[in-house]
Amino acid sequence: MPHPSILRVSPGSPAERGGVVAGDALVAVNGVPPRDIIDYQQLVDGPDPIVTIERSGLELELPIDKPAGTLVGMEISDALFDKVRTCDNHCEFCFIYQLPKGLRRTLYVKDDDYRLSFLYGNFTTLTRFTEADFERVITERLSPLYVSIHTTDPLLRSEMLRNRRGATSLRWLEHLLDAGVTVHGQIVLAPDINDGDHLRATLTDILLQFPKLASVGVVPLGVSKYTKEPRMRPMTKTEAQEAIATVEEYAAVARAMLGKTLFYCSDEFYLLGEVEFPIPSTYENFEQLENGVGVTRAFEREFLLRERSKAVSHSGFFASIDGAPALGYRSVRFRSKGFGERRTKGSLSMAIITSVYGKLALERILSDGGHLPVDVIEVRNEFFGGNIAVTGLMSGEDVARAIADVDVDRLLLPDICLSEGRFIDGLDARELPREVEVVPTDGASLAAALEGLAFPLIGGSRG
């Protein structure tokens, strides 16, 4: 098993005082080689751990002086030190199969690892889940987990996952719930496949078989122009309205039976169907924000209250695991010093850069918040095509094209479309033809920007 490297050591931390430096390889803690960041966290949580590191080919044992339950202060390069359990499903709706060539290598990794579900809120189908995995989840209380359900019809689920184990793997969901593990579910709704009567049957089965689920998010199929699957097509406005009606009907039943909403449609359904969003209290704790459920209402609340909601946070527990790296789309959006240090002077024209769906949501929020007129620049996703219209998947080339001839003083770019300062197509934000201000993607930050607070500038390097 390869040793993970130590990316960063916090200044003044127990790790720094103990002699650990960035670039060291982590070999063991208290003589035990950890399998993953979960093992690591448990091993370093006690008092005065002994960390074995490898440096320049030599192994060193470094005693770390710290009380139990306090942070060590090391950031590790990987969440899983052994091999990531990749997905052996071949779902025709899988977005990874719809990516063009040449993007970041990590974008093509299909995982179906329950540990990443716990750490990062990734959804797992449980088709590779084992007795040993179940024992570890129960013993170490790895909760919550996130499970892709899609349908409760065994034959249809097997067909959708293109994996015969898909017909039986939901038995693990029942075992997990019975053992007291908190589980959030997901249904990716594909037109003519698992919608309509199939959706009704699935929601009925969930009420009867899996009522202990914490939440179930129903999200629409994403189709890019690169798909090779003939059955995959975007949902129509009428189909979106029908899905909303079905889910809200069963949500009302769940509230009556279980005292909780349980079933939620993602915001994309409401935007596509041109249906008013549910009232904010419907979303309860906003537990599936990163699945697109309740994002607009949460953003709206932050914008109006001028404060970031505590509910708006990453799913999973990676932020509280000492040393866990923010992998993939959870990595740092944009690194900059001087965040929000200066205020603009005078009356400056400004525009917000966002996606098709982002514009639909923002224009109403801005109107309700009394901030019109503020230009909202719609970026059409030519890079992916299809029905991809969310802000997080805006490409650099599409953004560059949309802002090239815009004549305003300030351009506000939401940081959700960046990962380490790059768009999904690999374009560095510094290569944009115009300077943009990178604003954290929450309502409070946008309100502050519109009221004059300036955010880090980047771009304007193209001729």
C-alpha cells in the first residue's frame, strides 16, 4: 500500500512542534499503518500519538505532544491510502461517460466507495458493499451515508445500473437503516425509464420499506452532447411538472405518516417546469443542498439576511476530519490573499456571470431583494450542450465568450465553477479576456458584493 504524503503542516501545530514537515510520507501512527483518513483520524485522536514518517528514504518516529481530541495539524494528500473502490456499474445516464476527452484525470474516476460516501457525501449504489464493509460502518459509526436508489424495482434497477447486483444491493440499505445509520437517498429520474408509474412505485416502496431514510432527493437526468446512449434525452417542461406533482404528493403523505417531508425535487425541476419553489421551511435542514435540492431557497435566505447559513455546508464529514484533503470538486475554488479587503468607490456598473438556471433563479432573488437593475449575464453551455445549465459546470471558454464584449465596471464570477482557479475545461481563470471578481457562491457574499465589497480580481490577460 503506497504511503500518502503530508501536503501541509499548520504553523504552531503539534505536528510542526513534533518535527513533521510538508513532503514527508505518512507510514504509521502508533505503529499501525492506517488504511484511510478515517483510520488516521481515529489513531491521532488520542493523546500523544507517535507518527512514523518517511523522509529521504529514512523512517523516523516522531512523538507528537497533544491532548486527546485535539487536532494534529497535518493535511494528508489522499482520503484513501489503499485503492479506491471503483464503480463496476455501467449506467447509461452516468455523466462520466458523457465527458469529452482531455479534462482533469480525476473527473473520469468512477467511485462506488462507501468511505467516500461518508467523507464527501458521494452517492454509492452499494453494489460493491460487503459484509466486512457493513461491520466497519456499524462498528465505527460511519454516518451519514448517501445511497443511489433510482428505483426499487429489482429488474429495472439492474437494467439501469447494467449490473445484475443492482437487483439485490438495496438489501444493504435496509440493514444500514435498521442498524441506526443515517442514510440520504437519491433518484436520478430518466424520462421513459424510471419516471411516471415507476416513480410512484418507488416512492411507495420507500415509504413502506425504507421509512427511516433521512431524505430522498429526486434529480433530473443530465445529458451532454457527448452521450452515446440513444435512450438518454432531456426532460420536457411537462415531464418536469409531472415529476414535481408526484414528488410533492408523496412528500405530503410522508409528512402525515412519518412527520418529515422525506421526498424532495431538485431545483432544476422547478426551473425547467416554471413552477414556484416550495416555501423554505419545506426543506427542513437543507440536507441535500449539494444535490441541488433547496439551493435557491437557501441562497435567497442568505441574500436577504446577509449572513451565510449554517445549513449551507459540504455533505459528509471531510471538513471535520483532521487532515482530510478537499478532493475533486470540493477542492479550494480559488486561492487569493486580500479577500474582501477593499471597498469600491463611487457608483459602478456591475454584472453577475451565471448559467441559464442561475439566471432564472437570480433575477427573482435580485428583484425581491431590491437590487435591480443589475445585469445578469447568461452563459449558455456550449461545451457540454444537452440540458446542462447549472453554474457549477460552466466552462472557461463559454464564460470567456459571454463576457468578451460586456461593458460594465465590475464582473462577478461565482467561485463554484472553479477548482484551484480553473474551469472544468481546464482554462485558468487568469486567461479570461476581462477581469472578474471571484465571489463565494452564497447569498451573503453576493449581497456584500452588490453593496460595494470588492472580491479578488483575476483575468484580463487575453489580448
